[in-house]
Amino acid sequence: MKSSFSAFNSSAMTSSTLVRALAGLSALAAGFLLLSPRALAAPDPALAGKKVLLLVGEPDEDHPSDDAAVQAHLQALGLTVTLGKDEDPASRAAGQDLVVISGTVNPYVVPHAYKHAAVPVLTWSAPTYPTLGLTGRLRHKDFDIIEPTQHFAQSFTDLYGYCVDPLHPIAREAGLPSQMFGTLYLQPSVTCWGRPGPAAQVIAIFEGDPNKAGLFTYEKGASLSDGAVAPARRVGFFLGTGNFHLLTAVHGPAARDPAAQAWYVGLKLFDASVHWALTPPPAPPPAAPAALHAALAQAAAGKKVLFVERIDSPEGKEADEHNVAYLRGLGFTVTVVDQDAPQGAEAGQDLVVLSATCSKYKLNGKYGKITQPIMCHEGLAADGLKMAGWKRYVDYGEHGEEKESEDPEESYLDIVGAWHPLAAGFKAGPIAFIKEPGTLKWATPTRGAIVIATLPYAPEQCAIFGYERGSVMVDDYVAPARRLLFPLDNPAFDDLTENGLVLYDAAVLWCIGAPGS
Amino acid sequence: MSEPASFRFCLAVVRRRLAVVGWAALAASLAGAPAPSYRVVGHYPLPEGACSAVAIDAAARRLYVGQGNLVRVLNADTGAVVGTIAPAPGVQGLELAPGLNRGFTANAGDDTVTEFDLKSGAVVQTVKTGGKSPVAICYDAEARRIFVANRASGDLSVLAADTGLVTDHVPLGGTLRALVSNGYGSLFVTAEDLSVLHVVDTHTLAALGDDPVAPGVGPGGLAIDPAGRRLFVACANGLMPIVDGDAGFVFQVLPIGSGSSAVVFDRSKQANPDGGPPWKARILAASEQGVLAALRMNAFINYSFHDRSAIPAGARGLAFDPKTGRVLVALPHEILVLGL
């Protein structure tokens, strides 16, 4: 019986068909070696001895499989590959270094337990994304499969990807800058995309649509789309069933051309994805507020902060004063300027803080292009800083604002980027951020941002997020220095909980840290 | 150039599997056998001596056949021998340059190139290539150069078209077998033992890099579609990788029959043997084992296997006659004439 995902060669596999399936796979393996134009890769010493479980589906004569090509390629890289079938229990992942789930699997029979496997998973089975918690469950909205027969023009469109996070290790290894690139060779074939949760790191998108992620990852400890925590690294890749051999690569004279190298990166992205998945993730940040505060105080010594506020603000004046005092107490030299002051005072500063007492209107676009790190407390100013799009209450806004917001006042944030130092060691999930429910700012950054916290029940409304220097912001603007949204309504600094203040310490420390740290 | 042991192992696996599967796939593709692309319409018997190369001057209706130590000139329509060009010791490659009124042979027997007058058949000069065992030759009108692939020494000899004299040598490496020019700056040379295409700049003569032809092994015959920028590589393991000449990327592989040694690309409008609209183009590959495979161009990015025909074993060269649409196959003792 074929599933509705027959395009992905996903007929249900029963024990009675197992022998036939494996025999078919062998034939396909040999068949691939006959017909698949993919040069064998050179062994990678870093991968030698690593074990991979490759889950595949039943061969389908209507949809050619490249599973054998994938297997051969992984083996050529030096990996030890064990073939498994799609209905194999997740216990098969035990002892493996990586689970690869092919697009040929029947998503209906892939055990949900793989979601909890503490082993990295790399997959290009888009219908399995929800099973793994990588995306939501709605086809066409949360994920989709682009088949030439159904989406002919779109399948051509998806021969072109766009890199939105050139700083991601996968993009870096593949040599992919922020640009359009060739995903697959010039033959329309099956591709897929997903719309992962805010904690995912999206490397490449299709059609210029940030909600169509062709290549994305979740770091270990990041919150998955459904709120569960990724037990190990996860990668979603844009392949279909039988087009691994079409992943772009370049040889001969063209390989000398840097532009060609950066264009034909499909196979390099695949290899880099394998490398990244197999690389041990960074140690999670420790939950040690005192140590964090001490580290910040140590880092603050000799550093300068420009604090931009509305001087004598009718609301939030004391909070600004306390904020400044706190920074000075840490050891920063703080200069306070009015929102209306001409730009220029940021010269020589190590950090610019934009208080929520600032009027977005009066800031009139200042500071957006400065080369100093910025910590912005005002979500409404996110567009002017190119941290979010232009539509108020679509791209940025506030919860609890009595005139404009339909959302209630809020005091909690939802930590989704627990893996990152900006999360200060807090576990994923809700955390009391301010003492009493109040106005909380949000914005929806590009996929180039690192999202740490969202507003509760609003995963696209991000409260704490940062752009690393060099990452891609709105309008393809490249961040000249670190940019961070840390939401504080006018009086909210005084309302921060202890946990909120720990997050504040982590935010400041990240802003003044060396890019990449 | 040595290969890592694991790489050699993988290649060995590939070769073994290809040997098993290649003919099975070919047979499967024949299961619903379409109408054959060609039928035998004539034989041009030749005097003693095995044919080693064939080329046609379609406008002059002359067929040139390398045979032993000479070149026989035949009437392309009747097969009658109308002349002989000698000496051409161990001739392996033939190239005609009607625009220059010149023909050239690559003579493996004494490592020379024979230059002859196309109208008179007279030998103009014979020059040493400076390499070992020249087996293929190609005239690039745009660069005004003649390139000779030296099989044993793994290098190219470059002759000036105006003088016929050797001006340069380009070391490439490997066992060279065939070469084609795209007419706008690049020369592609097969290296059988390396399973790559060497790419050479026809102006600077710089070796620009290699295009791998995997999973093809043992590339021999080579043809080009200059407009489509596609290279068709007949490989000894029965595969024809189709290479995007710009990116050096093998984007399709079709089964043709093992031991394929000659290939031609025909872009002229050809009838469809199955009926229907004419094909955009076709590619023909002949193997020494006696298979003529016909591939169909569906689009610049898509080709399909159409059929294969049994021909006598020992094919060493192919020529396409654009005037008649016929294919001329160089067999050991005759030219086999195939027509639609």
C-alpha cells in the first residue's frame, strides 16, 4: 500500500516484503553505481571510524533512489555505514554516531522515538520533519515536497538556494557566502523545505522565503518546533529521493574560479552537514549566575558604554538611571546621551545601549549602521536597526500594550536557545523574566539571527535574539557588529527578576565579546 | 598518480558491480526494444590491413580511412578507392581541415604526423611529434592549431596550422586516447587510466584541470556538442557519462556497451526511428565488441538510451555523413555503412 507520500517512495514495509526490499535495495545499489554520476569522495580522516545508521525505504520503481549512492559516498568519506529500514526501532540508533534518514523512507512508519534519540540526525525526508519535531505538521505550511510533476516551475526555482547564514559552520566549511547558489544540477527534481522553529539555525532558503528552509539545523539543547529539546544535533537537508547525484559540484577549470566554487556547493553542503552533525556540540552554558556576573565584571574593566535614552523621560527615568548605575557598578565607563543627540558619540565605545525610553521616531534611524555592538531594549525600533521587517505588529510589536496589542501583559519568556551562552544556562521552557506582568517587546528577526527566547505561546515573536557580526539582517544588510534585542519596557529594568538580571548579564557579556565567541 | 588504497578498493567494487549490472541494465532497456536507429545499407570492402580511423569530407564526397601504414581515399557514395596517401606508419588518428585544404594523420608507428593535401592527396610533410605513440589528432580552427595526443608519453604535441610544425608540448599525464576541441578555447583529452578528461586552454596551452568521468571507467571515445557544451565520453566499462563542459560535472550516465571506443554527435535534424517529430540530436557509440548504441537528446539537460544494434566486432572509428545521414563504421576489413 502506497502512502500519500508515494513521491518519497514510502510504501509501507511489512516483514513479508523485507526480503524483497533488501533485494531491491541491493539491486538499486548496483544500479546506482551503474548510472549515478557521482565521483567517489576522498576519505576524510576526521570521520574515520564513525558509525552511521542509514535508514531507507522500500525501493519504488517510479521514483529512482540514490540511497546506494549516499551509502557509497558516506563510506568513501570513511564512515562505517549500517543500512536500516524505515520502521526499524529507534534503539538501532544506540551506538551510532549519526542517523541518516533518507527521503525514501515511509514517514508513517518511522518511529517517533527517533525524535528523542541522543544521536545526531540528518534527514531529507520532509514528511518526517514533524515526526522528529523539526517542524510543524502542516504540509505546504510547515514543510513541503516540491515535485516536478506537480510543481514544475517551482522545481526549477529550487535549483537556486539562498544562503542566509554564512557564519554557520556548515556554510563556512562549504565556502558558501551570503548569496544565491546552485543547489542541484539543472534538472528539475524533487526537493523539500521545512519551516523550523525559532531556535533552528537556517542556512539556506528557497525562493527568498524565510519560511522555506532548504537547509537548517538544531543545535543540541535547542528547542525543537514543538518545544521539546533537541537531544543531539539535527539537520534538515533539501534533497529528494533520487537526486543525491545531482548535488552540485565543480571540477576542472571552473574549480579554479572562486565564484564557481561558491556556486556549485551542493555536495560540499552535504558533506559539511555530515561533518557538523558528527562534530561534538559545544558544552552547554553553565547555570552559574555568580560566575557569569563575575565574568562580566572582569570583561567590563576598561570598556565603554554609550547609553542612549530619553533624558528626563516621564516614564522609566529611574529605571534608566538604575540601568546605568548597574553598568557602572560592573566597571563600565558609561556615557549617557539623549535620543536626540546627533550620531557620533558612539565612536570609541565598546557597546551602545538603546533604552526603551527612546522614541523610535526621535531616534530617526540613527545607530543602525554603526560598527559598535548594540543592545536594544526597544522592540519597536527593530526595523530601523534592520533587526526585523517593517510591519508594525507583524514584524515587531509589544505584548500587553494597552492600545495596540491584542495580547495580554506578560512576565514570562520562553527559552528556546538554551544551548547558547546568551541563555545563561537556563533550561528550555518558560522563565519568569519580570516580576509583574507588563509590556514585553518582540520582533521577528531574519533567519540569520540566534534566537534565545520568545514570548509565550508566540514562537515567532522573539524577545531575546542576537545577530552575530557578519550575519544577514533585514534587506540583506550584513551586521557590522553584534546586535541584540533585550526587551525592556521603560520601567522594566527595575522589574527584572533575578533570572531576568542573569539574562541581562549574559546579554551584555555577549555583546562585548569577540565575534564568534 | 597513485590512488589511496581505499579509493582503489571502491573503484574495484564499482567495476565489479558494473560488470554484473551493466549488461543486465542494457538488456532491461532492450526489453521494450524500440525500432533500431540504423540498418546496414552498404559495405565498403577494403584491401588487406585493419582500419584504425575514419573521417569524411562530406562536401568533397571523400572518405579517408586509416589502414596500416597508409590512408585510403574512398568515394564516400560508392566506396570505390580513389587514392592512397602514404606514408602514415601505424596511423591511429585522422583529422581533416577542408578550410586549409589539409589533412593530418597521427602515426603511432613512428611518432609522426603526416600532413597531406586534400585535393591532390599528396603528402606535404611529415613531422616528428616529439611524443610517444600519437593516437589522436584534432584541428582547432579558432586557435589555428593542431593538437596531437601522444598515448604513451601522456602529452600533447601542438602544431601550428599555418606551418604544420610542432611548436609546443603540453604534459598532461595518463594514457591519452581521444581529444576534442570546443572551438572557443578549450580542448578536452581523455586519459584512460585516470578516468578523467584533461582540459587544456587552446590559446595559452595551460593545463587547466581535470574533469572526472566517474562512474565511467576507462574513457576512450569522445565527442562534443559545442552548442550544448556537453561532452559524451564512451567508457570501457560500458557507460557514457555526459559531462557539462562548463562545470566539469557528470550529470547523466547512460549504458552503451562495454569496450566502446568511438562516439559521434549528430546535431542535424534526424528522423525519429519510432515515428513522430525528429530528434533534437543523437549520439552514437560503437564498441569493439560489436555494439552500436544510439542515444537520444531530449533536451540539453536530458538524454536517453534508445537502442543498440549489433555490428561486427572490432569497430575502431565512426564518421557521420551529414549529407546522407549515414554512419560509417571503421571495421577491421571494411567500412560498414548504416542508414536510417
